[in-house]
Amino acid sequence: MSLLDRHVGFVHALREAGLPVSPAEGLDAARALAVIDLAERESLRAAYAATLVKRPSHRPGFDTLFDLWFPASTTGLRAPRAAEPDLPGLPDLETAEVSELRGRLAGLLLGAEGMNEFARAMVERFGRRPAGPGRQNWFSYPVMRELSPETLMARLLAEVLAGRERGGLAERVARQRIGENTRRFEDAVSADVRRRIAEDSGIERIARSAVRPPLEQLDFLRITKADLARLRREVHPLARRLAARLTVKHRLGHRGRLDFRRTVRASLSSGGVPLTTFNRPRRPHKPELVVLCDTSDSVASFAHFTLLLTYALREQFTKVRAFGFVDTVDEITRFFVPGADVVEAMTRLAKEADMVRFGRTDYGHALERFAERYGDAIGPKTSLLILGDARSNYQPPALETLRRLAGDARHAYWLNPEPTAQWDSGDSLATAYGGIVPMYECRNAAQLAAFIEALV
């Protein structure tokens, strides 16, 4: 494969993985290749990263794809596979005992050079499994099982501390360094396994499954708890932007009351004819917000994200009231008091909130119950934000109730975590509800950011 083919394929793979790479940035990366030594792989990585990577969260996916398209064993980007390295201190990689290999690994975990080369040799030794005539599979697990780097910690600490007192700063520093090097070795083994599979099966095929989408493009309905923890950092900037957008709409949409005195004074220059009118400036204030979110199991991950958003919004709005529902509704504002731990708040909410009667989502009953119990929460200063998939298990939709609530609010918006193509399928009432409250597809943080930008 030529360098041009690798460049084009690599840039395309980055776009397929969700990393935003424009044609101009692809050209910038190509120009950067003309001023570096292509035999220096890390210089090549740095040149691509400087021109193509925009956010720190995109770097892991970039590195994974770079290792596939520009593998470490490809010398000068031309040779298909270099010979496996000769490692000093080992008699023969094919005959060396596992204890000798573990001794070499122990030295690498203490900071010796040659970890990547050793990882490639160990994948060659232990990671191969036959898969039929002329075929073979590659795995990381057999390598880690044979060498068990995590079991070397006690031995390495004894060598590093050399009789010094345990439990002090020296031990903590040593543990941290050994742990980081252990993760480096595991990553090197995984990268070489991906490289070998890509060489056997095709880079494009492996690239499509090797990289998760960036954090801001992860689907809310399939997000994990670990992803939710990382998303907390993304929520607060979005909440600030949402508050700013709604404030702008409020300020531009409604002028203050007529300033009679200024208007009369200005009319003196035109013979008492008020050619120009003046209005009193409105007092700046943060808008009020009511959040009504579906917390049923079908949208559980999305509900967790919206509760994180609600928690962040409390810092941006003068007044935020949050309500959760499954087939009945309860106010959950009390669980998100300022300073409360958001994880603890969600745990209490699941145990104490009264949002379930029979356990099947019923938007119609929840809307009617909300109007009956909490209708006074919505007024002319209120922005209403509804979050849910609009699937009501074929129950009556209570459209008139929703129309009345939306009419009482200053603004009303509905964010739906399902793809637009699935709206109105099965028990979905997306079009019916969307005809009353503008409905937006919101499957990830990127779409939420786009919705906020569109509010101007």
C-alpha cells in the first residue's frame, strides 16, 4: 500500500469513527508529511495528531486507528512486516522458559527500554491460535495469561524498596510507576494483536469495530455508567449555553414597557409628534425552567443523562423544577439540592420518588396528573423542556392537556432520544406530540449542543 493510499484510508477511517476531519485538515496533514522524516513513526503520529485531532477525548481513537494504518513493524511505511526483534538477555524466544520471559517483563515494568518490541515478540509466541487450513487467529488473552504482569507487583516492590519501610511515599510512587507500565504493556499487546488481525483480515474491516465513537457522539440509549461519569464534564458547559440561549430569546422577543417621559421629550423636536417611541429596558434575569423527563427503563440511560443535565441547570436558572414520570409523575427537584452528590441523588430518587403505578409508561396519564398537581409550575416566564421517547404503550395521549401546558409556557421544547426514522413506529406518538411542542432528535451530546445553538 502506498503512502498516499494509507493517508487517504486513515483520514476516511477517522471520519467513519466520528472524529471531525475536514478536507482542508486532511490537506494540512498531507503537507505536514513533506517536512518530517517518515521513518520516524512518532514524528509521523505527532504530525497527524497536530493537524487532525481537535479534542483530548478524540486522542485514544486516533491512536488506535494510527496503529492500524501505520503499524510499528512497517519500516518507512513500505515493508509489509518487519522481522520480529531480537531481544537482549533472552537465549531464544521460541525456547525460553516462561519464568525467563517474566523476568524480562519485570525489567520492562521497572522502566527498561524495548517494551513494544517485547510485546510484539510475545504476541508472536503466545497469541497465535490456528483457525483452519492456512488460517490463524490472534488474541491478547493468552499472552496476558502466560506472563501475568499483574502478579509481578510484590516482587518488583521488594526490588525497588530494597528493605526500606513499606507504606510510605516511595512505595506509592513505585506502585504508580509499575501500574502505568503494566497498562502500557497491555496496550502494546492489544495494539499488536489488532495489527496482525488487520493484516490478515483487512484494515478497513478492523477499523470499523476497533474504535468507539467519541464521547459526544455516544448514543444516550446505549451509554454505559463509565461513559456517564465522563459526560458529567460535558454537561455543565451545555447547561450554561442553554441558559444563555433562552435568555437571549427572552430579551429579543419582548421589549420593555413604554417610557412615556422619554418619548414626550423626544417629540418636542418634531413639534410634539412622537415620531420615535422609547421603551424602558427590561431588568436582566435568568429564566425559569421546568423539566419533565421520562425515567422508565426503556430510556434509562437517557434519563440518567437528563438528570445530570437537570442538576447542572440548577446553577444557571433562577428557578428550576424537575419532574420525573413513568405512568404517574412526581417532583424530583428536592433530590438535586445545590452541593448534593449527583450519584447519591439518583440513588435516592430511584428509591423514594413516586413515579410508578403499574410500571408501564403512560404519557397521557402523567401529563394529566402533572397538570392537576403541578400546573402552577408553568407560567409566562417558564421554559418547558420535555425529555422522552414519546412511547406511551397505546394509552390515550392527552394532547389537549399538553397543548394547554405548552400554551401557558413562554417556550416549550421536546428532546427525543430515538432516531427520527423510528418516530411513529409501534406505540410512538412523536408526530402527534411534535405538532404541539417542537420535537428534536437528541441521541447524543453533539445533537444536544446543536439543539442549543439552534435556539437563537
